[in-house]
Amino acid sequence: MSHERIDLRLDTGPLQSGHAWRLALTVHVPSSHAVVDAPVLVCFPGGRYNRRYFDLRESGYSEAEHHVSHGVVVIAIDHVRVGESDMPDLQEASLSAAAEANHAVLQVALQRLRNGTLRPGLRPISPSVIVGEGQSMGGHIALLMQAKHRSFDGLAMLGSSVSCTRLPARARADDICLLGRNDPSEGLAKFAHFDWRYAFHWDDVPEQYASTEVPGPAGTPIPYWRSDTSPNAGGGLIPGHFAAEAAQITVPVLLAMGERDVTQDTLREVAAFMSTPDLAYFVVPRMAHMHNFAGTRHRLWARLSAFIAQVASQRKYA
């Protein structure tokens, strides 16, 4: 099924912080516009990535295209301080502030989808179910959206740890993890010489993707799926930083990650979601942290499709 991309910049309206921002988003809808109701998948990128990560231009690499072909409307959002969204000072753009802004803009986008006013001539589409998908830091923001604003009917956290973010290295002793450290700076100091390419990309990922984890010379243009800026992640790497929010989630949850990823403490991750009645844990072989570049990405997308269908099916009996 072919699809149309509708690029927008929408106002959040006044937020609790007193700020009002404008965020960039892309709504992916079937080109036929024959859909009356459909599941909606809302996608949030990780740190230093933007919404184009979910719609890579190279053939076979667009996650949004995959989901639209299965009858799902996809909304991909640039957080504040990401991509084409507003760029306030870093201290104003905490993850909580980003979550509030995302929720506000999502409500505007969903209302326009229901009214058929995303663009002239588009038929109204009524969301049958709304599922949030966040990759890496985007998962943390989606988690905050659900805990504080009840944004979704289901939540998929991809490569996004709530217990202990552990950046994998070729030698386990070189992993970066702050769990059990009295001095967090001891672990963070490893960032300067860390092998990001190993942690983020499996060995078969094409060079055009994998090489972008290593910064080029000053002034080198960044790829269209990257962002020079990011929200203020605060203590996001501190073990247990998001535990309280995870414990509040009562909708179905999918925890998915690559075979080599930043979520390596399986039981800790699962145990954190103590209030959800429906929890799945899925590991994709031959995949590292940046999932949509992996040769096995379609396995993850298929699992996400099944999760969306599951949430929609259960919603009928609620």
C-alpha cells in the first residue's frame, strides 16, 4: 500500500512550564484515503536522531512504510530541540518538558486526523487505538508521556532501559553502566573513547549508516536522520531513574531490543513494569541498538505490527 507523508509544525499551546513551543511531525497515511478508522502508531526518536529515522529513504528501510502497508497510520514527532522543532535553551527542555509538549501536539494532530483537517481533501480517520513507540531516549519520553498524561493505549519501548542503561563494548569490562558505582563520573569518563559503532550497529549494517556514529571533521553535514541537538536527558543514565514511572504503567507494554543493545538486565527491565497486566519482552537477533538499520529490522517491525493488532483487539473488550 503506497502512502502519503504530511509534514506539519504544530503549536503545543501553553504548557505547565509557561512555555509554548512548535513541534515538527510527519503523519503517514494511506494514499487511497479509503480508511475510515485505523490504529495509530506514534513514533519518538532517540538522542541525536530525528523523526526521519522512522522513514529512511533507502528502499526497504522505512518503518513507517511497513506499518502503513498493514493499515496503520504513523505519526513521527521531533521532540523539542530536535530536528525541525523549536530550539529553546537546554535547561528548559527536560525530558518531562519534552513529554508534555509531545502530548499536547499529539492531541492537536489526532483531532485534525479525526476532522480530516490535516490537509485539504483528506478524509477523516478515527483512531481505533493509539500506540506509542519510543526508541532509546524516545522510549523514556514516551514512558513519561504515559505515566503523566495517559497518552496511549499501548506502549512499545525499543532499546530503552528503565533499570540500568548498559552500553555494550567488545570486552564486557569496557561496558558503560553506572549500576553499583559510588562515583558516576567513573563510568561516564569512558564516553570519550567509547566504540559507538559497535554498540549501535551490527557488523552487516551498510557503511552509509554505521559510519555516522563516528563524528566527521568540523563542518561535516549530518545525515538527514540525525539531529545536532537533543532534549536535556538529565539523569537518564542513572540506574532506576525511570522506575517510578514504569511502575505506574497500566496499558500493554512491549519491551523490544536488539541482541546487542543497551538493555541487558532482562529481569530488572521486566520487573519494573509491575502494574501492567500485559507485558512482552522481545529480542531480535543480529541487531544492535539502532534497530532500523539492522538487516533483521523486518523481524522487529513484524513484532510491532502484532503488538498493535493485539492492543487493538483487546481494546474491543475493554
